Amino acid sequence: MQETLMKPLLDKIARARFLVIGDVMLDHYIWGDATRISPEAPVPVVDIFRDSHTAGGAANVALNLAAMGASAEVCGWIGQDEAGSRLRKIFEDSTVRFDTGLFASADRSTIVKTRVIVQHQQLCRLDREGRPAAYGFGGRGEWEALRSKFDGVDGIILSDYAKGFLQPEFLQHVIDEARSRGIVVGLDPKPKRDLAFRGPDLITPNRKEALDLAGIRADPRDPFPAAEVCARVWEKHAPRNLVVTMGEDGMLLSREGEVTGTLSTVSREVFDVSGAGDTVVAVLTAALAVGATLEEAAHLANAAAGVVVGKLGTATASPEEILARGRDLPA
């Protein structure tokens, strides 16, 4: 996609408004080095250099929108705890709106993913979270409060990390209400929950998730059954657009159950794929919401994803970085 086409699209996104709904979490990174084995057990001893924190899950989707200059509000539970305070500060610094009165809860803990990074490699991940039932949303009063936020919104992104916020009935309510108002809806689903939903404008599974959505069991070494996957996902969920992220094989594009094309990616050093899916759904939905074709939106998302996987940790991509990356991608 030529820079002369990408820049006007990014300019339109910067003038648009978006609502991100889903599982909000804090990503905590412990950076260190390991040069010896513990005498207590056969495990490495990590000498810690520093800690860093950034937004994860639905919060990272919102940060990706804000990084492109768009107006973004995120809706999801955080606790009235230290992790929640860190997230609110990140939102303020990134100009992401967050309704503390509605979504900061004394009854829930903030979901935290802690990754231990040693010599640029992830050693392990530690998760702090309650049971999914604790994070459900969508009671009548809650739904009415959320629905009032739809006014003036160009696009809504549903970010599902299977933590409990997006319950099936509530998820369908959001899709139906948004579609009735002409708001573009993008969904990044977690098929392991077997959510029953129909009719979003876009869904963005990765290769394995697409197979799960289609109900197909396949050996990862086998060729990807693109036509069958697209047809089955359309039959079950009726997404107007389907984009399957295929890692080093790029992206598969489908519209109303038919394969419409593929996008290649240019090889580059990949440091961390954490959050790359958040970037893809954010950019795709934003581009579609401002009038881009699926192919144009996918080219933009491909460039943005190429930026974030070249960074360590959950990351975002600025318009300048996306344009620079786009120059390296095949037309």
C-alpha cells in the first residue's frame, strides 16, 4: 500500500472516536539477567535490573488507537488496588478515557500478567486474576450506562481474553446495538469459550483460533484449509469481514465467507509478539470505520503489526512508524 494512500487513512483515523470493551489488564515486566543456577532447586537465579508496566488486553487495544491519534475510551473492570492505580495513570498519560466511577471496582482485583524477561527472552509468566465469573458485566443498569457511551462513536472493538467481561448475551447486545446505529464492530475472540455471536463487521483470529471457530481439527503442519475455514466461520458467526493472522505467512482476508486474498509480510527480527493481535484488531477496525476497504485496512494493520513485533514488550505503533514500515511491505 503506497504511502500516499496510507497517510490520508491515518489522518481520518486521527479524527475518529472509538470505544474498546473487554478484558482490561496490566502487563508487568521484570527485566533481569540469569548467570547461575539456584542451590535450592534446578532453576535460574534472576538478578533484577528494573520493572516496567504497560496496558494489556482491551487496554492495549485502546492505547494502540490513541497512539494513532484517535479518541479512545476503554471499558472494563479494574480493581481499587495498586495495579488499578497504575493503569489509570497509564490511561491519563496516553489520553485514553476511562470511567472510574463505572469500572473501578472494590469487589474485583485488577488482572495482572507478569513476564520475567532475561536477555531479551521470556523466562516465565505469572498471572494474578480472579475467576471469570467475578468479571462479568451486563446487568440492566450496567448495560444502560455503557450504551450511553455509544453516542458519536465511529467504531467499537470487543477484546476478549476469556477473563469473563464479555458474557455471551452481553456480547450480542453490543453487536446488535452498534449495528443498529451504523457503528463498525470489530471482535478479537477467544474461541475456547465457544461464544455464540453473530454479525460483527470484523473478527480477527489467529491461525489456531480460526480453526477452532470453524470447528476444524488439523495438524499444524498441514496446509491451512482457507476456503473451508472461511465458509464455516461465516455460516456460524456471519462476520462481514474475517482476517486471519498467520504469523510469518501474513494475513488471510475473507468477506462474507469467501476468500478474497492474502497479504505477505517482510521478514524482520521479531522480538516479542505480545499484544500484536491487539494492534491488528485496533488498526483494522479503525480503518474500516473511516471508510477503508478490507484490503486497505489490512495493509495498514500489516504495517502496524510489523512495528510492534520489533519491540520488546506490549507496544504500540505511531503513524510515523506505520508509514515507515509500510514502505518495506509488498504492494
